[in-house]
Amino acid sequence: MSMRKAEKQIYTLIAIMVAAIGLLMWKYIAPGRSAEEAALQVEAIADAVRRQYADKVDYWGLNTQTAIDNKILTKLPYDDGRLLNALGKPIFIGSGENGDTVMPGERSFNVIYDNLSMGECIALASYRFERPEETGLLQVTVVGKGQSRSFDWGNEQYRLPVSRPAAKEICTNNSKVLWTIE
């Protein structure tokens, strides 16, 4: 009987270990609700910026600091003067992967999420917005593994929406995801 009890304990221990490993893998691969909230924040940011610039011909002068100074993004958390998304990661707004100031004539801007884990990057890059045309989404660019890859509506090889396998190919820890909004 003690042998049966020992077997039960071993099976229980194995089941607990498998469950713990599965939970860790799930958290790593699919960050869950926070990633969805962070993706929905991209839509809110796009909407707020587009409303602010609706009567202008372009997004000239837009960058993270002007968005803060003009109180465009008052619903986002700030920490030490930085905008943060639902994952607690930095947000930059502007042109290119560093959120540089949008120059005259540019009719699009980027929302950049920085310092993402591999799982966060995959979840955000492959997030499927319900109405991307209303968001003004033109392109999603992923920066990771020492390279960047842009996905857009007209590209045959790297087409929007980004698939999870395509995101996995480029995402790594410390990745960036950039949404280009018109």
C-alpha cells in the first residue's frame, strides 16, 4: 500500500509541475488581458491624435512631448514624465521607431511600444483591430532580433493583419512594435 501511495504522490507532483510549466509558457506566449488593453490603447491614442490634428493638413510637430504638453493623451498613465501603456511599458508617439518629431508634409504618425517581451510583442503585433480602417492603420512594424519588418495591406509577403507565426519570426525580448496611423 505504501508503494501505491508513493506512486500517487509522484503522479501528483508531476501533474503540478506540468501545470506550472504550462502556466508559465502560457503567460510567456500569451500575455493576456493586459496585452489586449495595451492594443486597445493604440486605437484610443490614434483617435485622440487624429481629433487633435483634424483641422490641419498634416501631423507636423507631433511627438511624445507635444502630445503630453497639449494634453492629447490625458487618460494614459504617466511615470516620471513618460507615457505608459497597460503593460507598464513606454509609449512614444511621432515618426519612426524613436518617436522623432513629425516633419512638415507627413500625413501619418507612429505609436511605438518599446521594451516588450517576446510574448507581449507577438500578442501586440498580431492583434486584430475590429475596424482598422477607422483607426487609420496603414502599417505595423516589428523591431526585434536585430532587424525590423513592416507589414502593410498591399504587401504580398508581409501582409496585414500580422499572423502570430509571422510575429514569432521577428519578436524577441526588448522588441518594439510600431503602428503607422494616417
